[in-house]
Amino acid sequence: MIYHTGEKPGKGTYRCTTCNRDVTLDNDTDKLPPCPKCYKTEYRKIS
């Protein structure tokens, strides 16, 4: 499943589908940011 910037997919680690940079969300209310490395907006959950 693909998640996008601005969504609140829940706690976990998400990997940018473009550059593979990981972003970790600590709370269920956190929103996915644009990728801090390449600024793209699509992620896959890895854990």
C-alpha cells in the first residue's frame, strides 16, 4: 500500500518510494511529511 504526505497512517517506519529514505512516525496522530531527502510524497510502510 502507498501512503502520501499529509496522511496519518499510524505509528511505524515508512520508506520513500523514490530515494528509500526512512521516516518514523511516533504517534497515531502524526502526519507523513514530504521526504526530508528528495521532497517526494509517496511512502511504503516497512515496520
